[in-house]
Amino acid sequence: MINGTATVVGGGIGGLAAAVALHRAGWKVTVLERAGRFTEVGAGLSLWPNALRALEMLGLREQVTAVGAVERCGGVRDRAGRWLSRTHAAELERRFGYPLLVVHRVDLVEVLLAALPSGALRAGAEVSAVPEGDLVVAADGMRSVLREQLWPGYAPRYAGHTAWRMVARPAQAPAEGAVVWGRGARFGYTTMTGGRVYCFATANTPEGSAGPDGEYAELRRRFGDWPDPIPALLAATPPDGVLRHDLYDLPPLPSFVSGRTALLGDAAHAMTPSLGQGACQALEDAATLAACLADAADTAGALARYDRLRRPRTQAITRRSARLGRAGQLSWPPATLARDLAARLIPERVTLSAMAPVLGWGGRPGPIV
Ligand SMILES: Cc1cc2nc3c(=O)[nH]c(=O)nc-3n(C[C@H](O)[C@H](O)[C@H](O)COP(=O)(O)OP(=O)(O)OC[C@H]3O[C@@H](n4cnc5c(N)ncnc54)[C@H](O)[C@@H]3O)c2cc1C
């Protein structure tokens, strides 16, 4: 086992998870975060079985499970509200060891922060060049400054659609989660703890556009007549609590490693959220990085192995998420009809088998998606 001083740039979910994994492996870790404090913007987050396995490797699965809600059943509905496909937690758990857990991002970050010594955390520390350390983890997000320095020219690509996220507090939370597929638009919802419902929506829009009278009004205009429980969820959303972000992914990088610097999370492989895998992959990165360092005789060998294990997998998942996003955002009516019909005809066991390369991650080299 090797260890020493590790500097983690970026205190998002990826950076904090890497810091926890390295700290547990005996590294002296410092996390440098540009923002004035360590927290997350954003609403909910889906943690799939592969993420729960990574959290298990970080020693945090139970703590995260305690702040999350298991989605008992979820699936896809068409614009009229009919179910096209459904997945049950019991079946996910039977196949992959864990269910789908939905957490509030802030709660996940709290668990990660609590696992780190307070001296390891430096807020208000913007990094502009590769810092000191036997190991540097560049976890500074999709617009990573360190990536741009080490691998210039890999700018994020706009996916052609935007996303809104919010937390609703309806009188009654829906018993089942769903993503409703429309024409060039989707609306999803899933229940978190405390009766809170994480909602998200997407629509095909030009890059950089904004709702003329605010994003809440824009959402009600676009989704107010969608099937139940969407109107009630919108009515139970605080108008100032709607976040909007255009969606991007990164072109495939030739390497995640340069010298003693390893890219991790969105800095390495930002992906569109259709598979709900961006943060899950960052957690896998963190657990894998620490495992590679624990097994290797030297840092260079460990980082080369990290790159070999993580790059093909995350780049394949990025492509797959983009494909699913394109299908979800189809707008030509005959194409949406064909898509919905195909989704209706595929049985749950086939859907889950198709997801096995993503969800069945075992913490070790596995099949490429
Ligand atoms: C609409 C939407 C829904 C999503 N849903 C899911 C989901 O359900 N499940 C899932 O797994 N993933 C989901 N994701 C993806 C997930 O949000 C990201 O993959 C994940 O948050 C990436 O974490 P990160 O730590 O790599 O990057 P970030 O969260 O971007 O963190 C980077 C950190 O680095 C800091 N930083 C940046 N530059 C510097 C600098 N120069 N110096 C110091 N600090 C710096 C930033 O302030 C930030 O705190 C979703 C994404 C979107 C947009």
C-alpha cells in the first residue's frame, strides 16, 4: 500500500468521495473548494446499485441509506400517463444486491463531509494550476480548469436539451416514481425522505435560453397539463426553488491521468443525466482510485490502472446516456409512437439485463457497456 499527501481540487460529490476513500487508506488529504462553503446546489439524486456498492467500499453505505428513500417501483409512462415499463426495487436488489436509493444532494454531501477531518477541508480556495501533493485529484467538475490545462480542447458538447430540477412538498407523495415521455420533453418524479418529491424535467431548447417570465412559469406553461401527479407536483413546488441547467457531455479524453494528476467525476467524464449515472460514476471513480493505490507498488502504476479501469467504462456509459437522451427527447410524432411501443413491449427482465453492465459493477474490472 502506498500513501502520502493528496490534494483534491473540487469539493463536489466526486472530490469529497475521493477524499474519503484516500483518507481511509491513510493519505493526508486536503480538499480545495472554490466556493465559500462545502455544499451542493441541486435537488435530488438517484443512487443506483453500482453507487451503493461504491459507497460500501467507502464505508458509507449505511449512513447514506439512512438519509435516502428506496424507490419501491418506478418506470416510464407515456404522455397520456400509461405505463410503458416498470422496475421493482425487489428485482433490482435480487439482481444487483441493492435497490435504487434517492437522496437529497445536500444530505449526501453532509455524510461525505462527516467522514473527513475538518482540517482536510479548505473552502474559498480557487485553484488555477496543478497544486502540490504526491497525488492530485482533479475533481473540479465539467468545466475543469485542470483538465483544460492538461488536455486542452475537450470542451463540453451541448446535448440539445435543457433540464429543470426542483423539490416539491405535495400533501401526498406519489407511491411510485416515473419519467413521463412526451414529444421533445420529459418529466420525472421520485419520492425522497420527509415527504419531499424530487422532480426533474427536460425540453429541447436552444443553448442558453431562459424562461421569459421565470423558470417556474416556464415549467407550468410546458408541463401544467401533463398527466397526474405532475400538475399537483408543480403546484407544490416553491416558485423560487426551480433550477435550470443546459445539459452537456464531454468528448472522450485520451487519458484520465497525467503525471501524478488523476481526473475524477465530471472533470473526467461529464455525461447527460438520462441514465442517472454521473454522480454514481464519480463514486465508482473514488472507490476504484483508492483500491488501485492500495494494490500498487507505486503511484504511477496505480494511476495507470485507474485509467485503464475507469476510462472505457465511463466513456461507454456517457455514450449510452446520450443515446437514451436522444430517444427520450424525440419529437417527431411517428418516432415517439415507435419509441413508446418498443418500451411497452420490452419486459422488465430484459430491461434489467440490458442495464447489468452499468448496475452490476463489482468494484473490479467488468464488461464494457
Ligand atoms: C439535471 C441533472 C440531473 C442529474 N441527476 C443525477 C442522478 O440522478 N444521479 C447521478 O448519479 N448523477 C446525476 N447527475 C450528475 C451529477 O450531478 C454529476 O455527475 C455530479 O454532481 C458530478 O460531481 P463532481 O464532484 O464530479 O463535479 P461537481 O459537482 O461539478 O463539483 C465540482 C466542484 O469543484 C469546484 N471547483 C470548480 N472549479 C474549481 C477550481 N478551479 N478550484 C477549486 N474548486 C473548483 C466546484 O465549485 C464544485 O464544488 C445529474 C446532473 C444533472 C445536470
